[in-house]
Amino acid sequence: MALTVCRFGHVATTAQILEFEMRQDSMVDVYQTSPGIMRIRRGGYACSHLTADELDALRCGGLLDCVSALRAAGADVPTDGVLHVRMHAGGRRNRPAPDAVAAPVRTHWSRLRVPLPTIEETQRLFRQRRQVPSRAMVAPLDALSQALRCLEPELALAAAEAARALLPSDAVDDVLRGASRRVRQRLRAARL
């Protein structure tokens, strides 16, 4: 039986696929009969239509983050030439594998502020033929928050301004106000 991983938010583990979809088939059978999925890591699969950056972040064992996620979401952010990957804070059991990709990788170890959609939510959206959000990258608000802490002040300001094209202006202002005092001071100094 062919499978699309889109219904899982474009990324799923073997256990999730077998639990939610293929109780009777083996994962080998599912993988061989489903041309739209690709193996990204041991026990992990993704849609083949994801962007190269999303696939690289998944191969590293994390999620696309920071300016890389903002760029993937459609913001015209300046690039620093680095792939930014969010690893689960406290999840050192899943070691990052930056050597799995050719680009330089900056790893962020922090918790998600905006939770990823659950498998149940993505499957409901898929059944309703609505757009399924990608579980391969952090939400734009979370990515902007990380960019403010990660980037040099000038790049962080440019990322905040570019994010206004994606997000409501008041949400961007909330992220800027919620930044640490040190980050806010650096941003104020960069505006001069």
C-alpha cells in the first residue's frame, strides 16, 4: 500500500508510520511501494518534495531553524551561509550529525516555544485537504526569536524586518519585546 508522509507533517518515524497507518505491513513494504518518501536517517522518513535545507536539517537530526527557517517560510532574510538546525534541548541521546550535509551547520540546543503540530492535527488537516504545516522546521515566530539571539545585531534587525512580510507586525513586535535585555540593547545599538 502506497503512503504519503505529507499526512504526518512531511516527516515521520518508522514507529509513527506503523502505528498510524500500516499496522499490517512492514516498513520495507511501505518504503518500496511509496515513491514520495525518502529515508533521511535510521528510523526517519520525509517527503521527497521538502526543500534541500529541510532535508539537510532532518539528516542532522534536528529541525530547520533561525534564518534558515525564515528563508524557507518565504522571508527575504539575509543569509550568513550557514544551515541553522534546532536540536531538542536535553535530547543529547540523538547526537547531531552535521557531517551528514555539505553546508556548515550551526546547532541550536533549545526548547520550542511554539510546539510542532501533532500527528493527529496534521492527519486531520490532510483529510480535510487543507495545507499541512511542515514538522521539519520550527514555526516562523520561534525562528525569529532564535535569530535575535544567534545573529549579529545588524543581521538580526534585517531578519526581524523581513519577518514582517510573513507575520503580523504586532507578533514581530512581541518577539522583539520578549527578547532578553542583552539582545534588546544590541538591537538598539545597531539601529544608531
